[in-house]
Amino acid sequence: MNSAKENPIGVFDSGLGGLTVLKEISKILPHEDVIYFGDTARVPYGPRSRETILKYTFQAINFLLTKNVKAIVIACNTATARALVEAQSVYDVPIIGVIKAGARAACKYTKNLKVGVIGTEGTIKSKAYNTEIQKIKKDVEVFAKACPLFVPITEEGWSNTDVAKLTAKRYLKELKDAEVDSIVLGCTHYPLLKRTIGEEVGEEIKLVNPARETAYELKDILVSEDMENDKNDEGSCEYYVSDINERFSSIAKEFLKKDIENPKLVQIHKFNKVRIDGFKEE
Ligand code: DGL
């Protein structure tokens, strides 16, 4: 018997955006227990430097490993773009991000080979989506647009307000003008704005959410490593945050459509066990 089977999955994001990935994991792997960490004290990651994102990501992984997770999902595009490769080279536990999955989903869908990608400044600047999409389908043209205000709008619980609508109108005009047939929601916060974004771009443009494809990728890994949880009961989820605020619970309940356990506070800056080049331990 493989003891890792009963261990939880670690899921991490800068805030509550990773809940959009957690939701898909719960559907596709309903028997898995999950430890969710949202770095609510330090959101947003989008405008921060690569060194800072590396440091935050390593701290999050170090914390999740104290919970004996058997695999980790970096449910944050910015952290995936800036730190996935480094994390995979340092840790033994399987670690996946969300960008390859998003690129695959977009390439499956596009017919006119014009794909829009929206994300944080960090994700867009890294060109990680362009690289992954063109690895899969060389002739796809990628139109990328950073939409930094979308994160604070969702964290504020304003996803379906006039502020969100006006912001979406301004950001998405150039993708509509470019006649993309699909837009990758390249930030895990953005599915929370799906209705507003969808109304702005219209039904003819498909909104691609990398979360589902990510959950399938996780499932494939668990199956191939013989690490799927065999229990029949529904998996549980424990929530941890680096700053307790009421919005996390209320938005999480509304989005996941269920009551959630109160999040517990983590002093995340203390989880500096792994030294990496590019930042100094405090
Ligand atoms: N949800 C995150 C992402 O997917 C980051 C948002 C942020 O912290 O800026 O990129």
C-alpha cells in the first residue's frame, strides 16, 4: 500500500484566485483532501519582481510540505510563470502550474488561430503563454494584454459591478479589434469575472479557463504515480491564509457554493527553509 495515497494535495495562490482551480480539482478528484494556501497578506503578485515571486512561492511550498502534501498545484499564473521551473528543480514532490494546461486548452479550441491571453503584468511580461502556445501550435498568433486592475476588483468582491464592466470594456477592446476567437483567462482570479468579461466580449469569443485542464493534469500524475486517494468519502479542504480577512470566506462561500471552514493564519515569511539564488533569507 502506498501511504502517500492518503496525503492531501497542496494548492496555492496569491489570494482567492486559486479557488477557481480548487473547484475543478474537487469535481475531477472528489476524494482527495486539499490544503489551500492563499497569500492574502501579499496579494497581488502580478506587479512584483521575479525574485520576490520566487521567494513567496518557495515559502508557500515549504509551508505546504509541512502538511505532508503528496503533490502541489501552483494555482497562480504569475507564480507559475516566474517560479515553476525553479520549484520543480528543487523539490521532489510533483509540482504543476496552470500555464501549460491553459495553453493546451486554447490550442484545442481556436479555429482562426488568433488567441487572446489576459493576465497580470508578471504573466504577460514573462511571455510564458506565448511560448507554451507556440510549442503546441506554431501558427497561432497570440494577443496578450495585462489587466492588473482585475485582481483588486475581484479581491474586493466587485466582480459584477459597473466598475468591473468599465474596466473590462477598456482592457478588452484591443483583443476584440484583433478578432481573436478565444481568450485565455490567464490569471486564476479572472474566472470570478467570467460573467462580466463574457458580456463584454460576446458569445462568439470563447473564454478559456485553464483550471479544468490543470485538474486533469493533476489526475494523470496521481494515476501514473499510483497516488490517487482510494477512500469513498468526499475529500476535505483546509484553508490557510497569510492575513485573515472576512472577504476571503465570504467570496469563497459564494464561489464554491458551500460553507467553508474558517481559514487559519500562517506566518508565511517564516517558511524560508530552502535557499535559492536571487534572494537572501531574512
Ligand atoms: N491569481 C494570480 C494569477 O493567476 C495572481 C494575481 C495577483 O496576485 O496579482 O496570476
